[in-house]
Amino acid sequence: MKGVSARELHHVAVAVPSLAEVIPFYRDLLGYRVDEPRLIADQRVRVAFATRDGSRVELLEPTDAESGVARFVAERGRPTLHHLCFVVDDLAGTLDRLAAEGVELVDRTPRRGVDGLVAFLHPRAANGVLVELIDRASLRD
């Protein structure tokens, strides 16, 4: 299997019941800068990035009780790791290669994420971990 030519870790994502409840931990206790939350309507989440010295934590709050993130949080009852995101140089080409190799994908084509074009690999393809890939060329500054 040829697989993914993943580059650096872009972020670690944590699904949370409430951004307001967890932001003080990252900002006040850990000293991270926390961006203003942004709505990603099609994914039914509000997202805030906590950043410091090149480290990034994406905080995901569901906006709809029926969304995938809402179900994920409800099953666990607390904030918990949701996914890892890696940078790739050619997301569309990477997805084509992975699909041809029989890797189970959540997204067959890239879609717009907070910071650029993204796609997810199914947890069954990654030893139980949800993996997001983000296209380097589409990254926001």
C-alpha cells in the first residue's frame, strides 16, 4: 500500500459540549491564544483554535443535537479527543490514491474546512482514530 504522504501535524481536535466552558482552561491555565469562534454551518459546529508556539488545538462545539459531533460528545459525556489533522501536498490526488488502494474514506472529495480544503479518513482505516487531511495549497494564512 502506497498510502498517504502526510507532512506535519496541523492540529489536534477536541470535541466539547460548550466552548464557553473549555476556553478558559486553554486560555487562562495553559496560556494559549484562543481565536474567536467561527461557525461551520454545513458541519453543524462552532470552532475555536487555541494556539501557542506552533501548537494548535481545535475545539469543536456542536450546534445541532443531531450532528455527528453532538452524538460523539453525548456518547462520551465530556470533552474528548475527536481527530488528528495532517497536512498533505495534494489532497485530491491523495484521496484518489487511497480510494484506489481500498482505504475507507469519509470524504471522497475535498470540502471546505476552517483553514482550507479537508477530507477525513474513516476511523476503521486508521486503527480507530478519525484522521483529517488538509491540503497545504489551500491553507489560510
